[in-house]
Amino acid sequence: MQVLFEQSVSERLPEVSTEDLRAAWLTLLNRASVNRHHRITREQLSVRDYMTRVLRRLQETRYVEFLDLFEPEQGVAVLVVTFLAILELARESLIEVSQQAAYAPIYVKLKGGHLAAVE
């Protein structure tokens, strides 16, 4: 009689604390305020569009540093929409947000290493 065991090895990364996420967010806002322009425009920004942008970026590489997903020179509105897109992707379990230790860089990757799509 032969018994086979299937082993599933999954990488277990530490959870990201809300304080570390907050600190990363404040860093982005500070960068954006340095590049601030006094333009008043009404922009139509779609969280779904930015979710797709984030997923496309993650498909290009295994991990992306959290801060690298943002473009502070685009302004605060784009930062907010991108941040909401990342939170929504994490809530939908399409991405994983992790860090190795407290105050270490935060990384984002596709969950399960598979390609994902947002409609």
C-alpha cells in the first residue's frame, strides 16, 4: 500500500500594521505636497481604472514596493485613488500586502502568483 501526501508550501509573510501603512501614506503625501501646483480642475478618477493599473504593474514583476506604485507628482487626488485601489484589491484578495519586519519597506504582490483582472 502506497500513501501519497500533497504538500502545499506557501510563503508566510508578516502582516502589515496599520501604523506602517499610515507612515508610508504620510510619506507619499509629503512628496506630493512638494510637487503641489495651484491648479483647480475637476478630474474624473476611477478606482477601478487604478485597480487595473496596479494589477498590470504587478504582472510585470514578482513584488513591487508599496511606494513605487504611486506617482506623487500626479497630485494628491491620484494618490488617494491609487491608495483606494490598493485597499480594494487587498479586500478582494487579489493582492497581498506584506513586510518583513516593523518599519521595513512594504511590498505588494499578486495573490497566489496568478494573473488577475478587474472589470
